[in-house]
Amino acid sequence: MTEAALASTSSSPTTRQLWTRTRGVVLALVLLLAAAVAIAAVRSDARHGRLDPRSADPSGSRAVARLLADRGVSTRPVTTLGEATSAAGPDTTLLIASPDLLTKRQQSLLRTATERSGGRTVLIAPGPPSLGTLVPEVTADPAVGFDSTLSPRCGLPAARRAGSADTGGIRYSTTDPNADTCYPSDGLPTLLRVPARSGSGDTVVLGAPDIFFNDRLDEQGNASLALQLLGSRAHLVWYLPSLSDDSATDAGDQSFFDLLPSGWLWGTLQLFIAAAVAALWRARRMGPLVPERLPVAIRASETAEGRARLYRKASARDRAAAALRSATRTRLAPLIGVPPVQAHAPETLLPALAAHVDGGSQALLPLLFGPPPHDDAALVSLADQLDALEREVRIS
């Protein structure tokens, strides 16, 4: 058979076949990547300068910083933990824009620096990842309130003077009986002021950042509440946590798995289960095997030669020898009157065969049931001896 014929009957998929099979997956991946880039671009534009006292964007906070400056309160934005902790003091308000972005180590260092400083700490929309360390007395309710504008309903002077404000967001509960709980939503407050255990400092927990946004500052009592919460001290340090902060990458004694959020572990488990289900689905039998006719006629000699090449490539002389001996025994059995089911039983085949050839059954035992040959030459010799034995039996 020529090379062209061999190539035409090859079972290896061509480049065109591979593209036909995989183009759907490739197209889906391209669409998914494009959608991810588009969403990231939109969200990046929407969150540009969010809660930054230098930003004039709708979600920025430059307006409240300007109003505080008019009242003699200086505003200093910082992006590192070292700057934030070193600035803590009795005449300073420390605002933390995104407490949940801080690592556990950062939260602990921040808590240590502010606990006895005598100043005020303002946490904007903290959740369970940060409350347990920064304000252990406060817990976040998993249900978020639907009302944005709420009434104070508390005795905190700043809240009573401001009146209704857009504080609706995360709701909280506290175990501190001295805490001020304001702006309740469905019975739980969205603004808390927790006094320090020692000194004159306190911590303000706010469930939503809306009162600090440029485009919301002139609504309700947002401006009044923002100025009173941030203007109680002469200096305001506006901490914007950043991933470029060296303290965020210093894991201390934490291992790699400690740094992974729980969502990644659950996601990995789900992917593993999905992969196992997909493997079971693809591996299941689609029904009984159906024989098919070959598209071309292949000579038996070519099939035997191809199988022999596979045996040789794998150095499977034992299997090749076993196949040769088994085929010889199967052909010899009917010639000497042995039932086919007894063709591979030496106690039945050898005595019957010894009656038709010279040498006796002891000489035939290593030939038909012996060990595998030790090299290719011995395998060829075995094949020749088996052919000679079969010819002798046919002649007799």
C-alpha cells in the first residue's frame, strides 16, 4: 500500500477537523473574555475616584473635603497603613474608606493604633471581614435594608441636628449598652457610635457611603451629618486602602491557604465536582458496540505486520510469543482430535500431539507452553519452530 493510501485511511484528525470541533469553544471563550473586559471597563469608570477627597467625580468626596476646609478642618488622604496609624491621635479623625479590603494583620495593627488614641475612627460600610477585628462589639446583619433615606430616631446630637439622611445600607447590631444606635431600618441601626473603653475616643460605623458622595451631599441632611461626623477634630486623615501598600503583602505567619478567601476554596470544590461529573458523562457507554465495515479492504498480512510492529515497539515479546503459541495450539487441536475447549490444556493437548510427531510430549512442552523468548532472535526462532511443528502434523 502506498503512502498516499496510508495517509487517506489515517485516524488522526486533520487541522480542519480540529478547528471544526473546537471553534464553538473558542468562540465562547472569546465572547466571555470580551464581556469581562467590557464589564471591567464599565465598572472601572463607575468607581473611578470613589470616596476620594481629591476627586470631583459623582462618587468622589471633594465637596465634603472643601466644606471641612472652610470650617478649619484639614483633610489628608493617605494610602498606606503606616501613614494611617502614625496619624492617629486625640485631635484626629481617621476615616477608613474600605475596611473590608484590609488584611487581618492590617486590621489588628489599625485596631491597636486607634484603640487608645483618643481620636475618632469612622468606618464606611464595614462587613463581617473587618468588624470582628476593628469593632468586636458590632456585628453586621446579612440582610441589607431597602430604604435609603432614614430618620435618626436616636439621641446622638449630630444625628438629631442633621435629621433624615441617606444612611440606608448595611444594618448592624451591638452588644455595647453605651453605643448610640441611629437611623434604624427594619429595627436595626445603620449608624452606630461606639465609645472607646478608655479615653475620649470613639468609633463610628456607617452602613452606606452615600452621605460623602459629591452628587448626594446636597440631599436630605447628608451634608450636615457628614460634616459633624468628620469635623469633630481639627485633622481628618482619609485612609484609602491600596493593594500597592507593602503591609498588604506582608502575611506574617500566614500560609498561602490562609490568604485565599473562602469563596475561592468553594469555587475550586465546585469546579472539581463539575469536572468529575463531566468525566463520568463523557466516559459512559452510549450503547452496545456496533461493528462497522472498514472503508477499504486490508490484507491480513498487513494487519499482522502492523500488529507485529506495535509489539516490537513496545518490546512485548512475551505477548507476541503468547499470541503465536495460542494460535498454533488452536489450529493443531482439530488436526489431532482434541476438542477446541481443551486446546490450551497441556495435559490433554501434549499426549495427543506426541502421537503424531517425534520427540514426545516433554520436548513439545517448552515449545507450546514455555517461557517467553529473551530477545527478538529467539522470538523469530520460536515462530519458525511452531510453523515446522504445524507442517509436520498436517503431513502426518
